[in-house]
Amino acid sequence: MPNSEKGLGSALQWYALRVRSNFEKKAADALRARGLEEFLPAYRLRSNWSDRVKWIEKPLFPGYVFCRFDSHNWLPVMQVPGIIEAVQFGGRPVPVDVAEINALQVLVQSDLPLFRRAFLHVGQKVKILRGPLTGLEGILEKFEKECRIVVSVTLLQRSVSAEIDAEWVEASS
């Protein structure tokens, strides 16, 4: 029975916990073993091995696990092996919007294929990682299934745009 049904009520909120690299599953299992409500959103990925094809589960947010707990009593959560820290602001854990957690839970429980996506916004400088434009940098003009990147020549005050697969771009430093 989840903690929220045990009478612990509204004091429990969802928090993002940063975990050791490749330790998401172990940290989630350890949280659950301590009676805490955890959530590790994952997606299935087809992995081609030399002798076979295997479906594996990968975290949607590598390095993070979500946990529901009372922020006034977060020391037991931090003592779980593999947990590095809670995502904080001003030295206090910051809760994740419950609507976002609910949406993620619905997505993960559906049979739809899920894909990780970079958190990008229109107007952001991006770098192209794959495809015929690999290595170019530009400004993101549109971000949907296909995204439009704009490359400009400042001296001429002219720009050119191209539509590419959204999976080919990442935020540029």
C-alpha cells in the first residue's frame, strides 16, 4: 500500500533524487525495501548484441529516481545506498509537480513506445550531433517531431534554415 494510503497524507510530496551512475534500479529497489514510494520511469530499448537481439529497460532520466516523502524527514531517504542528494534549492529539497509525475506514470504504464528527448526551447543555441549537418551549430526555430534549425551569417545579416530530426540536436554550450 503506498504511503499516501497509510494516513501519512498530504505532507508527502514527490522529489527527484540524484543517484550514482547506473544505480537507478538499485536505489529504487532500496527505497521500496524501506517502505518508501518510489518511481523510476523507464523505456524499453532494442539492443543488438553480437549473437542476439535483446530488449532492455533504460531509465528515462539517467541519474535520477523519484521518491515520495515528507521533506521534514528526508534524512532516512538520503541514507539509502546510491542516493547522492535530493534536487534542492536553498538547501531544501524542491518537490516535483504532482501533475508531471502523474503524466509520467500514465506514459510509462501505456503501451506506447517512449523516447528520451533533450529539454530544448525555441531560440536556444543547439549543436547537430548526427546526419549530414553533424557539427553545425545554430538557433532552434521550431521543436516538434522534426525541428528547424537556423544557421546565420551575422556579417551579411542573412540566415538559412533546415528541418532535421529532433533527435539529432542537443543544447550547445
